[in-house]
Amino acid sequence: MKASNSLKSLKNKPGSQVVRRRGRVYVINKLNPRFKARQG
């Protein structure tokens, strides 16, 4: 998992999805799994 300051920058990567689960915001990326993040 690569730490990032904001999820907005990860949102623009190709193949990434922003998902809300259990009150947390996650970024998952099937193409490049290195860009995973959690906020909240």
C-alpha cells in the first residue's frame, strides 16, 4: 500500500475506484494494486 496525502490524486490514476465501506473511504486499483489507500 502506497501512502498518499490525498485520495483525490489517486482517483485520477487509470483503473482506480473510490469506494465507501463502513464509513471509510478506500481507493482500489485493479490495474496497479500499489495505489491502494484508506481514509477515515
